[in-house]
Amino acid sequence: RWGCGLGAGPRVAMEASELWVGFVGAGRMAGGLVRGLLQAGKVPASNILASAPSDKNLDAWRELGCRTTHCNLEVVHRSTLVFLATKPHILPGVLEEIRPAVGSHHIVVSLVAGVTIQTLQRLLPPWTKVLRIMPNLPCVVQAGAMVFSRGSNAGDEEAALLKSLLSSCGLCEEVPESYIDIHTGLSGSGVAYVYLFAEALAEGAVKMGMPGALASRIAAQTLLGAAKMLLETGEHPAKLRGDVCTPGGTTIYALHQLEKGALRATVMDAVEAATNRACDMAKD
């Protein structure tokens, strides 16, 4: 817990049209979200306040023009929309600390893995508007895939506000909370599966004689282009895959090798394993 001795004095006055955003925790994922908000012009840097126990992460926020503090209570007192971005094991103590400062006007959004909406609502005042989001690492380059769910006190207005803000960081969809662990297995951890595949693609080209740096750039652009076609055409992956194959051509020979290696079954098993682990973490 990060103490600061801030009293329960008057909150900062705000114009109705202004949004004051706070981050309790200032790590990489929180930093990615704030960069998206700033790049899209959603919130001015002067309206953003982040807390962390040391200056290690806060220096980067100051460079962006955001305000910083070592006091979690200050973030709550001076913000309307509060993002919780701590490590899971730290969160209960942080919630105990900030609970007295949380009012009915606050919107509290948790990025913390493995902590359910039910737990958040139990540890915060009963009136708190709680939402839970699960981003992934590409949020740091505003190309993330995020899902969110709302608690019992969060209505359409809060959900629409969150979706509007986070759309600047990538794809953002509202889902039932039961999908959040699946999203972790699909997208949160899935980024690592893609990196592994990109590495393997590049190494295959290196094996055949292409320089490694060039092979890595081409592999990355290949993945980017394929993903963009999936999103922009709306076609099923199998349809697009079929479009690349010509009878007796190079692609069908390569796909035959991937099928022999059980690529699809292995990736499905990976998503299942990561999802199950996310479920187990929520029970701990």
C-alpha cells in the first residue's frame, strides 16, 4: 500500500464536460492505454494523474505531460474515472486504502488479471460503478484487442464512455465476464503465440539463405497484412487461406507440412491451456 496522509478534503471542482482520469499503477499496460488516449486527443495530459510507489515508471508519464503522485488516495480524490492497474497481489490492499474515498460519482475500471467483478464490488463501496477490462500488449502501440464487462451499478453511459475512450487503443468489445478468461487465452497470451510463429517464419527464411533482419521484417509485415485483411474484409480465415492456394502451388505444399505438424490442434490446445490457467488464477 502506498500511504500519503491525504485527508478527505474537498474534491477538485470540474466542468460537466471535463473528464479527469486517474491511474492507480503506472506500468506498461497502463502506459499503453494513456498513450492511446493522448494520441486520439480523448483526454488532455493535464487531466491525467498516475500513482506509483516510486519514480521508476512515473518519469515516462511526466514526459507525456501527465501529473504524477506517490499517493493512491490523491488519484481517487482528483479523478472521476479511475483505472486500477496494480499487480494482482497488491490490489486488495490498495482497494482497502482507497475505499473511503470512492464516491457515487466515480467510475472504477480494473485492468488487473484474475480479479473478478464480484471481488471488486465486495471490496469497494456497494454503490461503486465497476467495470473490468482485459487489454493485451499491443495496446502500447494502439493496436490492442480489449474486452470489458460491467458490474451491477455500471450502466450504458459508463460502458459507452469506456468503449469510446479505449477504441483509441485498438479493438474494444463489451462481453459477458465469462469471456474475459477466454480473451486472456486467445489474445492476452495469444500475442506470444504470434511472436513464436513470426520467429519460426523468419528462421525458415534464414535457413533458406535470407539475412535474419530482413526475414524478421518481412515476417512481421506478412502477419500485419494478413490480420488487416481479416479485419477489413470480414471473410472467414479459411476463405482467405483458400484464396492463397493454387492447385499444385507452393502454398498447398507448405500447408500440408503444417497439418502434419498438427498446427491447428496445437494452437487450440494452447488457447485452452491459457484460458484454464486464467480461470485458476481467479480462484486463488
